[in-house]
Amino acid sequence: MRGIEYRGLTRVEGPVVITARSRKVGFNEVVAVYDRAERRRLGRVVDMSEDWTAVQIFGNTTGLSGDDGRVEFLEKPMELRVGPGLLGRVFNGLGEPIDGYGNIFSSACLDVNGLPINPYARTYPRDFIQTGVSAIDGMNTLIRGQKLPIFSGNGLSHNRLAAQIVRQAKIRSGNESFVTIFCAMGIKYDMARFFLDDFERSGVLANVVVFLSLADAPSLERLVAPKCALTAAEYLAYEKNMHVLVVMTDMTNYCEALREVSSIRGEVPSRKGYPGYLYSDLASLYERAGKITGSTGSITQIPILTMPNDDISHPIPDLSGYITEGQIVLDRELAQRGVYPPVAGLPSLSRLMKDGIGSGMTREDHKDIASQLFAAYSKVKQIRNLASIIGEEELAPSDKRYLKFGERFEQDFLAQGETEDRSIERTLDIGWQILTELPREELLRIKDELLEKYFDPLLQQPGPAQQLQPV
């Protein structure tokens, strides 16, 4: 069935085509635009008035002219073809295959804009997801159904960390289907190649769906890419009952594209030039994660964003922090000292961590040891500030022990190999071994029975108590 067609374009302004308005047109509907040679370009309705419609083209407008162009209103939103064949495939930001294998064999298509989830239908996230990264599993635990963003800076190792999480993330029970949706927006070709090669080399590509919108793609494609990725995630989670982890990088590129489209539409800018609806737009993506009553599947999100000038108060991380349940912050100072992953101990947190750890989920000592490590590292920061003023040699012996603890915490607990997949038991054991740098009476956040079970045996081992056991 063909839609309504109009011949002639009112004007062409950059990537935007202005044409007569169809009576049935709506925002975000798909439009086909043809030039003199009948070459077909798809676009999306971004603005309208009583007499005209503004269509932004997915691509360039070279060759389009007012007299010879024609517009076909398809009277439908943008859709993504979904089916079991999604896994292992690579698509562009519009959901078109770019791996050379053609379209998937399915007649099912879903609206990429999704449908609002009834808040009453949501169930509270509680199940632990093991990423194999101690800084996340031990201190900022990821829970199934959670939205936990990574705040990074330009040049930091967020892409390496994203690839490591995709390779290693798993459900502890091991008998449930767990897949990953990876969506990259505005990245360079060499970085896209890094991700694809890494997934292929590690053998995880068969359980990954990849959406790539490269840096030279139209800005509008960056706005559609996460919607396509989340639509694929909803299909796999709620129709195929899989547990889906969605990793999206870089949300800053998404917001920059949103600002560009807003400027083209002539909208009044808000903070830093971003549109006033930036919060609600980000929420429309982040809130597509969660667990729903009646479905055994779930969607967990790890959005990654680079903070301009490392400013955590910038509108993008600021608004993301309001919508999501915590954040993992990468620290430039740790990165300069060679720590990977450079996860900042104090600004990072997971607000749902307390509900997904403990006996029966991770281990009985998880909550106490995480709290003690956080408290001790906070004191390390204070002592380092003091040492920068009076000098380390003037510190009390107890303060020097805390400095030793801080060094081991960063080098043995936070730092790990890029291919090192630590179990949660291994992570907690390392935490106990590091705490032997401190006197027992300083461990006020750990119950006595846990100290007797895990801490005291370490002190009784032959040789230096602080010596880490081999993996």
C-alpha cells in the first residue's frame, strides 16, 4: 500500500527538506524522498505547521531540487525487522544489515519508538550480574534490570571497558539465556573495527547484536540507533524471554546530534545550547530498561558517556544521573598512574546494589566488605590531602598504614588485566587480603562473625599476611 505522494519540494535547507503537509502526517513518521533520477532517500518528520512539513533526510540531500523532487508520506513510524536471526548480526544506525548477510528472515516489524511501560507492571530489580570487573562487582554492583551509566572523559579507557563487559558479563545461575545488544553512536571506523574484532576473537559475537552509527553518518542516524537497539532488546527480552544487557556508547554523541537537530528546527536552546526536552528525551531511552511482571526476560542498560572537560555537572551527565540508578565514574588521575580500569572509588555508586548482594546472591560478606573498603578508601583520600601539606614523613604510623592500604586497593583491587575475568568470590577474597593492611580494630563496618571467618585466618597464614594468592 502506497502512501500519499506530493510532487515538488518547497525548499531544501541542508539535511532538511520542506514540503507541503499531508493531512495524516505525524511526528517521527517515515518519509521517502525521490530525486530526478528516482533515487530513494528515507527521512523522518521533525517539524510541521498547518501548511508545510519539515523532513530530515537520513543521508545527504545532494541531487534534490524543488521542481523535480517528490515526497511520499509512508504513514507509518520507523520500524525494525526483528526475529531470532538478530543474534550475531551487525546493523547500521537505521537497523539495516552491514555485515553482508542481507535482511533477517522474518516478517515481524516493531516501532523503534517503543511503547510506554506501565509503572505498575514493573518488578523491582534484584538479581546480580557478574561483569568480571572487581571495581564494578565488588563496589558498584550491577543488578539485572538496572540502568547504570559509565561517566568517562575524552581519551580514557571506556571503550576498552565496554568491550570487556560485553565479553565477560553473565548471569550467575548459568542456565538462563543472556545476550548483549551493543550500540555505538558517532564512533570512528578504527574504534568500530576494534569492537567487531574483539567480539569475533573472543567468540561472543554469536550472542551479541551490534548497531554501529559511524562518525561520518548523518546526525539523525545517531538519534535512531539507540531506539533500534532498544527495540531489538525489547523483542529478545519480552518475546523471547532472554536477559539482555544493552551497552550504548557514546551518549554524548547522541546528545550532540539532538542539539544539532534542535538548532536546525529553530528551537529555543536551554543549558549549553541543548534543547529544553533533553531530560525527557534521555528518559525515553533509559526508561526502556527493567523487568516486567509476566515476563521472565529483562533489560539492563550500561550507557557510556564522555563528560566534556571532565565536568560531571555538565547537562548530559547531570541529567543522566537523575534518571539512572547510580553511576560508574572513570578517574583521569588513576588512568595517568596506569590503573585499568580507572574507576573512581568515591564518586561511583550503585543505588540498587544493596538489593542484589548477600547470602544466596553473591556472598554473605559482600555488603560489609564493600562498605569497609569504601570507608577506608575515603580516609585514604583525607590522609593524602594532609600528606601533601605536612609531608608523608610527618604522618602518624596509623595514617601510613592507610596510605599502604590505598596503594594496594588501587593496584590489586581496582586494577586488573583487560582479559582478566574475576569471579565475585575472587573479588571479595582480594578485598579481605587488602584489609589485612589495617588493624582489626579499625574494621568497624564488618560484623565480628565475618571477621572471625574471613579476616582472622588470613592473619594466621605463614609469611606476610598481605601477600595476594595467585589467581
